[in-house]
Amino acid sequence: MNEVETAILDCNSRYFGMDTLQLMENAGRSVAEEIENRYSHGNSIGIFCGRGNNGGDGFVAARFLAERNDVSVYLVGSPADIQTEEARKNYSILKNARVEITIILDTKDMKVLKHDIVVDALLGTGIRGELREPYKTLVKKINGSSAAKVSVDIPTGYGTTTQVAADLVISMHYEKVPSCVTATIGVPRWVESLVGPGDVKFLERRRKDSHKGDNGRVLIVGGSELYHGAPIFSGKAASKISDLVFVACPQPAVFPIRATTADFIVHPLSSEHLVVEDIPTIQTLAESCDIVLIGPGLGVHPETQKACQQLFSLEIPKVVDADGLKALKGVLDTLAAPAILTPHHGEFAQVFGSQSVQDAALKHDCIIVQKGVTDIITTGTRTKYNHTGNAGMTTGGTGDVLAGLVTGFGAVNDLFQASCAAAFVSGMAGDLCYQNVGFRYSASDVLDQLQPTLQWCETF
């Protein structure tokens, strides 16, 4: 797992009831046990702690190691600036233990370290880029010591020009750097396979210096005289996330879409329904976008199905939903990667027959989001499950909302992570509707709950 996946797992563990304080206790105890197993006891140990949860693991390890070793803790920064409740709690406990605590506000006056073992619990997996002071100087001093060096989770500065030269790395839950020791901290393996708020919280953030279009340009190919509402639902969902939403639609859908909202840039197509002659126009639009959604409300006219099949060969990221999936039956070999398919059980069976979801995704090199009581999101080699949502989401239009979310997130994010996030947000928005009015809600009500859901995930 990379650092984003680590952060997602930590967040989702909390969501599924894993107590962070208990996990920190387990982590610190595992560090202490591994150090004593490797180096015995009776050692002089210096533990350097940052102000985050990595430092909290160090506080716990110090408490256990102090039973049979001479332990000193060095906190980088003021105790008032410790960042999490769990780390603050363990620092408070540590103050009553037999441990000398030194506050480091400036590394200039630090003397040469004289310990048998130095423990690096400074910075965890959430830190990117080159180290800043005082960490940079402190790492150099640690590396200049003759002590055995142990890093908690990953070496501080890992992958940069200045990183702790660890003799032993003790990673939590799973291997994070080569040749590390993995410590069990009490997170069940099944949590890794479940979608949660972490899948939303750690998506790409908007840069402060970004410009219009930098945060996603989405093209939706959909709509017809009978089903003009479908691309509206998809577009409104995508517009909560992306900067620009373009809709390419047949003539009968143009007026109702334009009359409903000014959030989209609507491009009329040439005919009463999508036809092959529209493909050059759509290709030109697609080239200016980050991702294209094919299918919502297009209908199943034979000419439309034929035109859809040409769109499947577009090499930009694409999401295929609804009537687009019907056009995919029998021509799966025309589907160019990267692609996300969003079928419910019936649509999946029509397109793929009796294959399993994982086998179908692997065979056809795509991501499948199979909607159901439990959503299955899979690449074939990696699978996650989403449990948000309820029976009220059988109402028309909610699938279009999900497709719009997948497309909006997918414009600037890893497509698998975008699919996981979309499934969670769509289902949770439906759950909020259920809490408010029971099953008496519509797709428009789900749209109204997207922003509160996104805000909740980002601050969880």
C-alpha cells in the first residue's frame, strides 16, 4: 500500500469502529516488543517523537520500554501543539512514567546523541516532500549517531535526500518499505476490503492556485426525447465535483436540459437521437475533456447503439452506464481502456453472462461498479465492497447520480479510488434521505444530500 491507501485505511478503521487510542496502544506495544526481541533489554534508548500519531506510537513504546530500559523521549515542538487527541492522551500518561522528557524547539544546541538505540517516531506516512527544519537537522544528527536506529512505520524522510538510515523499520499492519518488520495492531484484514469515508477524504484536493478546468472537465453523452432527465441527474452530480460539465445530447433533449440548469455547457447533436454522424463532434469535445460518460438516457434506437459502439474505442477515460451498457453487449472487444462500467445485476448479466464480476473486469481490462445491496467495485485483481445505500435507491435517477459521481471524481483521480468514493457518497446520500423521510424520496433528494455527504467525509 502507498501512503494514500494507508491514510484511507486509518480513516476507514475509525469509521468501522476501531478505536484509534486502542490501535495506538497496540502499535506502541508492538514496537517495544520488537525492539526488546531484537536488542534485548537494559539499553539506553532515545525516542524522538513528532506531534502526530507517529509520535503517539513513540510515547506508548516509551512507556513499555521504560520497564526494563533507560528511556529518554525527545518531543519536537511544544506539547501544546500535539496534533491528535490520542497522542495528547499518551503524552499525558507518559509524563507520570519513569521517562525523561526533553522538548526540542531548536536543534542547534543539541549535543551528540549517546544512546544504544535511537527510535525514530517523528513523521509518519502522511508527510510528503523534502524535510523541513528542525526535522532535517535532527535526522542528520540521528544518522551521525553510532546507536542502532529503529524507525516506526517508515523512516522519517523516506524517499527524500535526507532520511533516517534505519537499521530496523517496524511498519504497522502491512509492509510499507522493503525489508521492514510488520506489526499487528488489531485492524482486521476485512476492513481493507470495505469502502468508507477515507476513500472520499483523501481524493485529490483543489490547489489554491488552480484555474477553471484544472479540477476536471467532464463530457456527458446522453439524453433523448423520453429520457432527458438522466443526463441532468448525472451532470448535476458531476458538477458538485468538477469545474466544467459539457453535455452532448440529441435535439429533443436540448431545451429541457438548458431550461433546467445553467450549470452545463450543452452541445446539440444533429438528429432526434444519437447517430454515427455525431461521432466526430463528440470526439472533438472529448479531446478537450478529462473523462466522458456514455449512456444516460440515450435510448436503444439501433442507430444510437451503433454510434455508442464507436465511442467505446475512445482512448480517454470513460464511464459506461445505462443505455451505453446495452450497446456494449456482444462488442466488448471494442472497449478501449481505461473504462468504468456501472451495471446493476440485470445489466451485468446481459453484458457478461454468468461470469463473476472479478473475472469480467480482469478479462476486459476495466473497472466494474456493480450496484446492489452491496456494491462491488473491482479491477479483477483488487476488489472493495460498499454497504451504504438502502432500498429507496431503486427510484429512477439514482443510478444516473452515481454515474455522474464516478465521472466527476474520475476526472482528476485514480479511477478505482474514484469509483469507491462515488459508491460510498451516493449510498450515504441515500441513507441521509432515508433518515429524513423514510423511503419517500427521489433522485433529486439524493442530489440535495451530496454536498452534506461530501463535507462530512472530508471532515471525518
